[in-house]
Amino acid sequence: MSNMKKTSKKDLPEIRECHTASTGIFFKVKKILYSQSSAYQKIEVIETEDYGRVLFLDGLVQTTERDEFFYHEMLVHPALIFHPSPENLLIIGGGDGGALKQVLRYAIKHVWLVEIDSQVLEVSKRFFPWLTPSLKDKRTKLVIQDGNDLIQKTGEKFDVILIDSSDPVGPSTCLHQSDFYKRLKKCLNPKGIVASQAGSALYQLEHLREKNIFLKKIFKIVRFYTGPVPTYPGGSWCYVFLSDRIEPLKNIERDPPPGLKYFNLDAGKAAFALPNFLREKLT
């Protein structure tokens, strides 16, 4: 949850995200650019000195201009370099457009961006410059719908599905549950891959353990991996790679595209080497 605090007339106000009752992250606010509630959540965009524009949903940092590449590159590129021929992709969530931007670096044929909250899209188009050109790409199909509802009804099959959800609260709660992943699997082609953000190893370790247990009952291959995200809780984030056929690191089908800021083959390989405390929890 975020709150605004002003310490003195000379200081810039602060906006804070609390990770626990006694820890969190704060930003000095140069300007509040947007603050309204949609039908689903509170949406805020602030201008900061160090991180540029920052998007909050229900008081939680979703993306910043300065460090978004850490998260989006690590979510997208492992799945895309290990899949033998990714053509038809699905992104659930990701209304800020960061994951979509990374997907479109590849020679794919189609990508669906499914976002439940149209207001997040409109705000992101206004304040984050990468979204509008990505939506205008002829390969992009924008769907305003609950992702959980879509996968129950669609007959479409996908090579890669990316889950770019927010934390398991509010409209994203169902995207972190076992039944959702069972339905996801039915939408995958035989060599399909799911890559999903999974949370903070520092603050959500028990949640990761529970997720690992139910995912192993659904997919033959469940591989967690990690990467830094400076503005997310703990500064390090977990992701999970899911498939029945494709083992990450066994076969690298293609090099990542040029121009990336964080991800490369060495960083991608290293991401699957888990620290001891996390490896033990997922055993």
C-alpha cells in the first residue's frame, strides 16, 4: 500500500510502498501525473527524480521508466530463446506494454495482449511512450477481458503464454491459483511454454513453495529462475518457466535480439542457478 508524506515545506513529498509493517520503498514526488480509481483498482502515475515516471496499482509499484527493462526482459526472453518456433503468443496482464514491447522484437506472427482494466491501458498510453507503437503493430491483438475468463472460452492455441500479473490481490488473485494454470495448459501447443512472474523470494518464500507444489502436478517441467528488479520488494524477483516438452538451457534455439539492456545468454543461463535458500524451499 502506498501513502503520501510531506516532511517539510522545503522537501518534496514522498510516496511509499510498504513491503512489511516496518520496511518498504519510497520515492520523492516531483509531480503527481494521475490518480484515479478504475472499476478494478486505484491507478497512480508519479514523476520522480531518480526513476522517472512510476506506475502504481493499488499502491504497489508496477513499472518505472528507469528499471522496467530488468523485469520485462527477464519475463519474456527466456521463453522466446528456448522455444523452437514461437509464432502465436499470449500475454495476460501487462497493460503497461513492457512485455509486449519485448515480444515484438522477435519475428513472431501474432501476439494477444489481454488486459482486464482498460483504464490501465489508457493511462499507460498517455504516460509511457513504448505502449502506443506496440499496440499499433499489425501483429498485436488487444483484448479487454479477464484473462482467466478468456482462457476458459477461447479455442486458440499458443506457443508461448506470458503471465505479467500484479501481486495476488484484487483482480489478479485468480491468476496465481492452480485451476488457472490447469486451464492455461489446455491453451498450449504441444511444445508450448508458459513464463510467469512468481514473486519475491525474500518476502513470499512460502507462496513460492506452495506454487511449486501445485505446478509440478500440472507441468512436467517446472523451473524457477530469478533476476534483479530494483524497485520490487527485496530487489530480486522470481519467475517460473513451465512446459511439458522444452527444458530450458538444454537447447538455445536463437540468440536474444540486439539492443537489450539486461538480458543476454550468460545472464539467462545464470538466472536458473538458484541460491541455496530458494533451492531448498523448492526441492
